[in-house]
Amino acid sequence: MNNKKMQLDDINVISFKPLITPDEIRQKIPLPQESAEVVAQSRQIIANILMGKDPRKIIIMGPCSIHDPKSALEYAARLRILAREVSETLFIVMRTYFEKPRTTVGWKGFINDPQLDNSFKMNEGLEKARKLLIEITKQGVPVATESLDPITPQYLAELISWTAIGARTTESQTHRELSSGLSSPVGFKNNTDGNIEVAINAIKSSQRPHHFLGIDEAGQTSIVATRGNSYSHLILRGGKEHPNYDAASVKSAQLSLEKAGLLKNLIIDCSHDNSLKDYRKQPQVFRNCIEQIASGNQHIVGLMLESHLFSGKQELSCELKYGVSITDGCIDFDESTNLCHWAYQILRK
């Protein structure tokens, strides 16, 4: 018998690198009081809108993904002005998505690769993401994100006012359990084939208590116990076969929510399959949904837009154009502003 020890684990692992702990990053980059107040107030407003206690509509808009903090801060500064102008009927939250799910491969987001060069400096990504969220919220702008990795919320969640669970992860038990413990309202998207029952099941699961493995603030692997998230809800984002933002699809989804014993209130994503993955069609979807609201469907409580300083998208390269998305295509800020001003006037009436 060969006495040489056989390698049975980590056969395909190249290396392990220590990750900064949530406690360390919070001490290094503390939460300012003004940011804490923005987060607390905006979460309550969003919860009130979701529960039908506030008649305004939530508009979640911003870049498909964050890749450049400078352009993100400029976007936030301009968004702050717009939010004040339409605050009577719209409550605006900025998209600050740092993690990107990939169908196969590709850039996985600012936290995973902040240098955009496959160097995967994740400690740097977490620190830069936290600093950016603090700078945006200090301006008075609440932020939204997609929760993809189950570890990152311990680093950033105290700054987040609204969270999305994407179409590829809505069916994941890990993300349903994670959502049950998040402190912000959580929206579940229907999955990529358009099935909303998966998202409805996710909502019901996330609203209940769970026990699962995770990390605490000290980075210690822990058994996490949650009480459930009362403000989880549905996001319609269309499917491979057809969009689902039209009046008939929306009413069908609301009927399904009601049959499941859930509130009929939902959010509609104007991008992805609802715009047939053509960013230029987002305004058409947005206007249709606002007209549905104006015609009496008050259970549409929010809309999502992928919007950046400038329109379109670009390939990841050494010479990037400022303020243009490197993932999904976005409408520009001027068009976004015009849409919000139009919606403000329609809903004001």
C-alpha cells in the first residue's frame, strides 16, 4: 500500500486569500450619521409605498452596473436635483449594482474586479463600493442594489434602501433565505422564461423565518437565524417569449399574487425582456406603465429604468468613454429626466 497521502479536496483550487472582515471595513470606512438618516427614512418611505400607505411611485433608475465611481457620483448629483423636482408624485432611488450575474462568463462587477482587468482585487472592490455608497447617500440620494453573493450584504447592506433578487437567482433557496434577513425591502424578479410562480414562491419563502449558514460582522462562519422580510414583492421583467408589462399581463400577475395571499402591489422593470433587450424601447414601456397607473391600476407601485449619463453601451477596453455603460445599454440622463417629468405631470393630475 502506498503511504503517500492522497489529495482529495481543493484539487481544482489554486489559492486562498484572506478577505477583510465586515467589522474591519466598517471601522475603516464608518457610516456617517447623514447617510444613516437617508437610509432609514428612505426604507420607511419605500415600505409605505409598497404597503399602499404612500400614494407616490418608486422609480429605481441608474446605470446597469457601476464601473466608474466618478461618473456614478455625477449621476447621483444630477439625480438629487431631479428627485426634488418630482418628489410630489415620484420617489427616486439610484441603481448602484456592484455584482453582475453572467449567463456564461464576463465581467462580474465592481466588487469582484474593480480594476476591470481580471486582477480580482475584491478587498479593494468592497472598500471602494462602500465609500461610493456613503458619498451618494451623503448627498441625500437613497440607493438600490442586486444581492448576488450571500457574503457581501454584511459589508454593504446598512447603506442599501432597496434590494433586487435577479431573474437567475429568484429560484435559489440561498437567496430566498438571504432575503429573509435583509433589512431593506426586497423585490424578486420573475425568472428568465417569464414564469412568475417562481417569484411568488420566493416572496412567500422570504417572508418566513429561516436558519442557514453565513458570516457575522466579525467574519465568523455562523448559523444565521432570521425573522422574515415583510416587504418582499414581485418585479415583472418580461420573459424569453414575450414582455409582461402590458395591462393584461400585469392584471394576471396581480391576480396570482392575490390568490397566493400576497399584496397585489408590484414593480415593473422597463428593461431586460420587457424592452426586448433594446434599451431604446425602455421609454415606451415606461409610458405604457404610467398610463396604466393613471387609468386606475394603483397596484403598480414602481418602475425600473437602466439609465446612465450617456446612452448605449461599450465593450470593456483600455479606453472607456466616460458615463457609458459597460454592461447592458442605458438611456441617457436627459431622456430619463424627460420621462420622470412627464410621469410627474401625469400622476399629479
